[in-house]
Amino acid sequence: MTDTKSNTMWGGRFAAGPDAIMEAINASIGFDQRMAKQDIEGSRAHAAMLAAQGILTDNDAEAIREGLLTVLSEIETGKFEFSTALEDIHMNVESRLKDIVGEPAGRLHTARSRNDQVATDFKLWVRDQIDATLEAITALQTAFLAQAEAGADHVMPGFTHLQTAQPVTWGHHMLAYVEMLGRDASRFTDARARMNESPLGAAALAGTSFNIDRHATAQALGFDRPAANSLDAVSDRDFALDFLNAASICAMHLSRFAEELVIWSSAQFRFVTLSDRFSTGSSIMPQKKNPDAAELIRAKIARIFGANAALMMVMKGLPLTYSKDMQEDKEQTFDAADNLMLALAAMTGMVTDMTANQANLEAAAASGFSTATDLADWLVRTLDMPFRDAHHVTGSIVKLAEDKGCDLPDLTLDDMTAIHPAITGDVFDVLGVQNSVASRTSYGGTAPTEVRKQIARWKEKLA
Ligand code: ARG
């Protein structure tokens, strides 16, 4: 697509067209065509405003409006021919508009620059992406919530250091992710609110001498207000970084549950069975059912965080205002956004389809002396022992059980009284996992009664 003529958009002072390599490094149309819809939206708002301000005639504005709709439908139906010589989406659209409507197309760029145009388009794109991401997060939360409800009182081991710590409920564990995703959603919502100022009308960098109405274009494009400093408006990409930050943290959360699924679905754990729809087989080992989707979600954080780091690096050395470096903001952001959406969808599928293996979970919950804390708490409550002493006595009882090769409920009362004479038979009540979880009724605790309260709260919130 190399063109030997100078560029029709900016080539007035150029005697020759760009070298092929120059064109290759310069062009962004290969990726920024994803912002076609936003570009046309921005141009329509700009043209309407120019007409309302008497800068464009109504006839020209109408020709531009109609022409832009034609361009949009050509793009949407795949009929549009993108040209690398025309560099980017902005010039591709304008050039095609000129083919369609002729002279008025050349008036569209009055009081505007590609600098405010690209900042506007990209913001609109990120904003749309935030809305899509929020929907995907809600879908995943809903899937976790359904799991929580189905297993509100199912017992499983709770871990610290991946060592059995205390019994918890399946519903409680699922709700932990609903909480994390809730904060993820709020980060995206915050980012959306912060970025919602319109760059359009900042022009190249300094504003314009035309009597434009930036409030009108801001309103037409759903922004809260125009950005108040034209230099800032064309030269920051912190809105994309806010998005990538939120995306990174969200992907980190997804990665943690993915890791749990990898562990839980292993032959050694068998806590969950993943559906065939979200597993793959091995080409050599016929018995294998691999949690590939979970593994790939676990890896997605790498590229999403990579995009975040890359854009930080692109921006950190740039003097105000626009530099072409900033064209490198888009590809990585698109990639991160796509992969986050994919990860959210895959995780929603896995969470919806997975089966908790209740018997295995309960057996695992009861092993590893998981109710030792309940025993210590009983000593405090019943014998009025200071917790530190109770901790010590319990440690000795655990040691005894370990030596005998049994779990705490399997010890005899004689075993217990040999270690502390005041212990009585009703200590055994607190050693069962069901009683253990049922007793943890502090706010936000693992007791099924508490879990059900949180489920009800989230159901209302997500409805
Ligand atoms: N394709 C460019 C970008 O993505 C558009 C802005 C170009 N502006 C300029 N002054 N060359 O950043």
C-alpha cells in the first residue's frame, strides 16, 4: 500500500512520500481501526457543534453527518478498505468521507487536531470497555454466588500457608471471591468516573481561536464536562493506566482462584470436578483431564500486567504535550482488555460448571487437627484458662494425637485428662467440623448463618 505521493492529509510541505519502513513504523491503522465507531461518534458530535456555532453551514454539516453514517456502515459490514498510507483511523475515515461527500469533508477538521481526536476516541473506547468488563464481572460474581448458595453449609478445610488451618464453609470461600470482584468492579467504576472528561476541542494542544462549544460536544459524547486544561487533555493517558491497573488487580484475583482450581482438581486433592467443557485431555496419557482454562487464566495476569508496565514506561519520559510514542498506548490496552474479558468468561464457565466433591471436602476439613483452635477456645471458655496456656495444652494434645496416629475426635477422655485433669467429656462437642463452623458466628465469619446473611446481601446488590 506504499504511496509515492506525499500524504494528502498533511503532505503540503513534503516533496516525497514516506519510505516503506517509515510507513510501517508510523501506521497505526492495523490496530486503531478498532476505534472506528468512537472516531465517527466523535466526528459527528464535532460537526454538529461546528454547525450550531455557525462555523459550518447546516448543509455541510448535514452532508458530513450522512457521509459519516455511510462510512460507519461500510466499516461495520466489512466493505471499508483500510489504507496504511493513510496511517490511522482518523485519516482513513476522513479520506473516505471526502470520497463520499466531497468538499465539506475538508471542513470537518476545523478547530480540531488528531491529538484531541485520538484522546477522545481512545477514552470513549476504554469507557465502553469498562462497561463491558463490569457486566462480565457481575456475571462471574453471580456464578460464585450460586456456588455459595448451594454450599452455604458444606464444610471444607480453610488454609493458611496451604496448611490446614480451620474448617470453613464452601459458601464462605466462594463469597470471598464475590467480595474481591466487588472491589474490582468499584475500581473500574472509579476509573470510569475519573476519566469522564472530554478532550475534544483541546485541538493540537493550545485550544482554538474558533468559537467552539466544548460543553456541547462533551455532553453529546456522554462526558460529564470538558477537560479543563487543553495541554493535559491531549497528553495524558492516565485513564488507560487506571483501566490497566484495575484490569491487573482483577486478573490477579482471577489468577488466584485459577490456582486454587488447579490444586483442587488434582488427584491428591479432589475437592472439585471440573466439567469436560472446560478441561482438556493429554495426547499421550489417557487418564488425564487437565484444567487448562484455569492455567491460562493464571497466566493472563502476565500479559495484562505487562501492558500496564509497558504503558507506564511509554509515558514516563514524555515532555508535554503529545508525542508519537503515545500511539503505543492502544495495542497493549486492547490486548489486555480482550484477555481480561476472555478470562472472566472462561472463569464464569468453570465456576458455573464445577462440582464440589462434598465428601472429600468434609473429610479433608476434619483432618490435620483442624479443630485444634476450637479445643483451645473450649479450654478458655470452660476452664477460664488464659489463651496462651490453652494454646500450650492443646499443642500437647495435638502431639499426642500425632503420636497415636489419629485425629483429635479419636482421642479418649483419658488421653485428654492425662494432659489436663480438668478436661471433661463435653470437649468432644467442639471437635467436630460441623460444630466448629457453626460456632464462628462473628460478623463475616464462616458460620452458615453468617454466610447466608452475606449471600442475601449480595443477591440484593447484584439484582
Ligand atoms: N495515530 C495517532 C496516535 O494514535 C493519532 C495522533 C497523531 N497526531 C499527530 N500529531 N501525529 O497517537
